Amino acid sequence: MPPEHEVTGSNPVGRVVGLFSRKENPEKELAKALAVRGRQGRATVVSMRETGNERDGIAKEIEFTLDLELPEAGSTRVVTSLYMNRYTLHKLAPGEPARVIYDRDDPQKLLVEGHARYRTEVVASEIVVVEVEDVGPGVRGV
């Protein structure tokens, strides 16, 4: 058996451990954590810039600086990088409100869902941007 597939003594259940195993996708891990303890919220975009990274020619990596509104603590500044497509980026700009989901235990971990006043929907097999009433953030999770 090659060394990268040997069962190690430090592995109490005797699972095969690969030497070059893939790390989990950090965005998927964040999404899983936010599904459990995330809160919907609102942030104001302070700045945003493309990093130059792209995914599948569709999503661009954007570095955001946001002022996240925390109901219990005022606002806090958050810097995060996320891959965004043109529909989620629609109308986002410095000074504009953004819909976010943030970790209630660590507000520095968040996902930007898009502009607070716009949503994307599929209408007649086309993706369209729809202006919606700005009703403020809701609470998700327990």
C-alpha cells in the first residue's frame, strides 16, 4: 500500500487517510455554518473591488468592506471576499444597502446576498432583476 494511503495510529477509527486530501470548499463550509446559526441582516457597502479572480467565467471575486448593522451592538466593519455573479452584484456600490447573512456567533463571517432593494427571479425561463419593497432585515436561525 502506498504511504499516502496507510492507516495511521493517530486515527482511532482506522480510516484510510490520504496524504494530499482535498480541503473542503471554504464557501460551502461557511454556507453550512450560516444555515445553522446565520441571521439575515443589513450592511452598507463601504467599498468593493474586483480581485482579478474568476470562477467558470461567470462569477468574479469581489472584496467587500461593509458596515454590518447588528441589532444588539450597533454596527461593525467587516472585510470579506466572495465570488459574485452579475445578478447578485446588480446595483451594489459604495453607500448602497446590501442583504447579508452573518454568523450570529462571529459576525465577521458573512455572505452578501445582493442589494437590499433588488432580487433575481426566473421569469419565462429568463433571469430578471426585480425591484422589491425595502422591508428591512429579518432574523433567521434560533
